[in-house]
Amino acid sequence: MSTVLVVEDSATQRQMISDLLKESGLNASVVSVGDGVEALEQIKNERPDVIVLDIIMPRMNGYEVCRQIKTDPSTQNVPVVMCSSKGEEFDKYWGLKQGADAYIAKPFEPEELIGTIKQLLRE
């Protein structure tokens, strides 16, 4: 079974994304945390198979988290999906430049997020 880590500071959004993934038919357990510092601690304890990462968060933003994940040899191959309300082309460019494997702007269609995660889990 795969593990998906959801990193989102909004409790409502975190719950919504977690529920969506659990109900999607993905054969995955879903773990969620509220900020980037918690995410890095969680990744050290249990390496997920894919990470859904918000950008605007307290303590450490998603760009920094993604950069740390992608520069660490033990986690650099873990796919990261940035999922943010920052939907401008520059934001997408910058997210992918930090090493993200995909970028989804909020609000998103559930099928887009689930499809992206399924594709990354297959690769």
C-alpha cells in the first residue's frame, strides 16, 4: 500500500484533500500535517510515496520544503505535487524550479489531483 503525505496549514483544506484521497479508490494510506516543519519530521520518520504540498504555510513555506526534499539523496525521488492558491504562471514555474513533479492550482478538480497522484505512483 502506498502512503500519501498531505501538507496543508488550513485544517479544512487538509481534511477535504485527505477525505478526497481516501474515497478516491487509491490504494493508499493518507497522512496529513499542518506545516513544512512537521512535514520534514514526518518524512524522516516514514518516507511517503507521494507528497501533496501547499506553498503558503507558517514556519516553512512549500518552496523551502520541496527544495529540502529534492536536495536530500534519501528523499529526492519522492514525487511532490504542489497544490496552492498561487495559480499564476510564475508560481507554477517557481514550484517546478524547486523540484516539484507537478503543480495544481486551487481550486482544483478532484479528478485532476487524483489523476496526477495515480500517475506519479505508477512512475
